[in-house]
Amino acid sequence: MQLTITALAAAALALLLVFLSVTTIRMRIRHSAAYGDAGQHDLNCAIRAHGNLAEYAPTGIILIALLESGGANTTALSIVAAAFVGARLLNAIGLFNPPGPPKPARSIGIVVTLLTLLGMAIWLFIRTVLPLLG
């Protein structure tokens, strides 16, 4: 079984994670901060953008893989997976902004992330439980 949707989503998220990792490393070098953020707002934003992706991406990829391997509708799953990846990108973009109130990209990113995770979890739950009920 080939998990094409999962592979594309995982590859896109991995590329984003590498980019955010390199960005964080470069800022750590610039601010001479091996640990913490040295009180630097831009470094804190980079750390959080990287960490936030690392926190949410694995769950999303696992849900996508379970749905795809279970035979979920590929068109619907492609849309949800693209929305999840796009939301993670928006969230990262939103975190790289000057101090102040949350930016729209960040707000949209986290809302869409949570909605796609919730939707996939419910979708997977229903696909798993209904056959058991017979």
C-alpha cells in the first residue's frame, strides 16, 4: 500500500521543520544563545515556531496515515491534509512578526490546525467504531 497523501504531507512538514530549525540555529549563533532565548524576541519567535511545528506535525501525520491506510476518500483526505500543512505554514509565518497582538496568519493557522486535527480524529473514530457496531 502506497501512502501518497501521507508522504506528501510528511515531506512538506519535514521541509518546513528543517527551515525552521536552520533559522533557529542561525539566530542562536547571532545572539550567542545556546540555551533559552537570551531575552531576544526574534529568537523566542523562532524557537516557538520550530517547537510548535514539532508539537503538532506528528499527530497530524499519524492521523493522515491512519485515514489513508484505512481507505478514506482520497479527495477529502487530500483537502484536509493540504489544509493542515497550510495551517502549519501560516502559524510559522504568524510567529515571525514584531511584538504586539497576534497576527492573522498565526490565528488562522492555529484555528485551522485544531479544526483539521479534530476533524481527522472524529473521522478516524467513526471509521473505526462503526464497523465494530456491525
